Amino acid sequence: MNLFQGIRVLDLSRMLAGPYGSMLLADMGAEVVKIEDPDGGDPMRVMGPPFLPDGESAYFLAVNRNKQSVVLDLTRDAGRDVFHDLARHADVVWENFRPGILERLGCDWPRLHALNPRLVMCSISAYGQDGPYRDWPAFDLALQAMGGAMSITGEPGGNPVRMGLPMGDLAGGMFGAFAVAGALLRRERTGQGAHVDLSLLDCQVSLLTYMAQYFWTDGRVPGPMGSGHASVVPYGAFATKDGHLIVAVFAEKFWEHFCVALGQPAWREDPRFTLNRDRVANRAALEEAVRSVFATRTTAEWLERLHRHGVPAAPIQRVDQVLADPQVSHRAMVVPMAHPVHGTVPTLGTPVKVDGGMTVEVCAPARLGQHTEEVLVRLLGYDRERIAHLREMTVIR
């Protein structure tokens, strides 16, 4: 996939939010050069368990494919000079340091913009580059808590629960990649670079969408509803004779089909259930009736009946079942990745399909510093003597 072919990204990020977003850019063809510290590189290289047999972190493996690794000590003047040289040749600098750190390192937006006015810089931080929480540290759990997600996740009356997917981090990577694409498009039209200030808390607040609008409309503070929906009934997970499934009767046209599929034509005539607003008002009674009916057949039997009548329904799959699902396989969402030590290992594909393309070339995450010399020679034209001197100074490795 070549949507970002020819775009060079200097990736200073670590942990999850940053590396996930830069991986999205790499998957779409950008040349992503991951700049890592001499002292172990990205801390996620040792995050675990689990680990591969040689000690490589599965966590790191998941979000750092298709990138090059350059080791560079930005705390040293000579290392900063090398980074400035790289920035002159870059299209994007992608970073998730806490606000103020790059300024102390001499690699902040004003300095880099002066070196390369066409540069796009994306700064991902927990709370943004300004505001009263600017200097607070935070990880995914804190963002889910601060952004409201934990208050609406879980069963009614239960303890606060984090979303199983780390959306506090992942949303930042997705919003960041989207913002960089827009900034690069503007640059093509105007020649003007941009500094994207991306707050992970802002991203979580943005995801509240209709939840926030509901509160402003009726004044009710949303709370956890399990798998249910505040505005739609029936909608959620239901136990069957041998497991669970979900149904989503999200429009009136599905209600009649749902009643037929469940063999309950009388529900269509019941004034408590005629329209969705009636069903919401009588949620407890209808859901109890639905639970009783679903308990009489297996998941497979119900899915066949529901799908035959065009009712949105699906099984609740474990992660292992998802990764073996025929639709997931058909859409190339599990792909082989050549690993220099472990041979071919599976990894996730990209959801972005362009011009009918279903796969992208997948390269395993680079070893720490694997591309340092190659990048400095190819991109900056450094000679072997200069590189040897930088290595002797332990500025690079």
C-alpha cells in the first residue's frame, strides 16, 4: 500500500499510543525511522510477559512492524545535531514525550520548524501541550478514567471497569495518523508545515459523542449498562442454551423480523412493545421475556433463525475464535510476518484496503539500532569516519 509512499517519519514515540499510530503510517507506505535511546531503546522492548523464546516482547512486536531503528542519544549535543540533520530531511516528526521534554532537549517545534518549515510535527501527550493538567503523567487507564469511559463500562451497580481494549492509547494513535494525513494534504496545497497538539484526554472526550449530547438534552448522567443501549431495546448480549449471542434491533424494521425469528408474533401486538420508545419504557419486561426465549435453543440455532430473517445478530467470540474466523482470514486481518529469528510468525493485518488490495508487506520490528548506520549514510550522506567517531562517543550505536 503506497498512500504515504515517499513520506519520511521520524518516530520519537514509545509505549503504545505513539508506536501504534506510527505503525499505521508505516503500513500505508511511509518510511518510519524509529529514534531510540542508547539505554535499551523503547521500554516496550522488555514489556511482558509474554515473550518470544529469545526474550523479544510480544507487546513490542505488535505495534512496531515496518519501521527502521536508529539509536541516537538526544541528551548529547552531537546527538541533537544528528537529529536536526534528520529533521531537515523529514516530512513528519512523531513524538509522545511529556510536554517540555523536547524543549529541554533542543528538539521542540519552534527549533525544528525553523530548520524545516514544511515539517509536520505530531505531539501526542496525555493532556495536551497546555492547560492545568499539562504536566500530569498518565497511561491508558488514567485516560479511560478521566475521559468518562470507565464510568459507563461494566454492569449496572458494579465497580468501575476499564474497556478491554486500551482505547485511551489506541484512539490517540488513530486520531494522530488522521491529523497527520490532513496536515500533509494542507502542506501539498500551501507549502505550510503544522504542529499537531494531540491530547489523549481530548480524544476520549471526543469519543463520548452521543453520550455527551444525551446529557445536555435530558440532564441524566449516563452510567454503565452492560451490553445494553440507552435508546434501543432489545439490544445487547443474551444467554442461549449453550452460550451467548448479541442482537441489535436498532431500527423499527427489524422488530417485526425479530418477533418472527423468535416465534413470538404476539409481541408485535403488545402495546408495551409497539415502537422502540415503548420498548425502552418497558425495558425490564421485554428483556426478561427475550431471555426466557433465547434460553430454549443453542447459539447456532438462534443465529441461523435470526440471520434468515435479516436480524442483526452475532456470536460473542473469544480472541482465539476471532483470529481463526473465516471472514477475518478472507479480509487479510491475520497475515504472516517474516522474523529473522523465529521464521514466519502471525501478526495482525491493516483494516485499510485500497484499490482492492488486501495485504501489505509486513516486516518484523527492527533490532535496536539495526538501521543506524544505513540511515545516516543513505539519508544524510555521513561518511564512515564520522559515523565511527559518533559511535566512539556513544552518541549512536
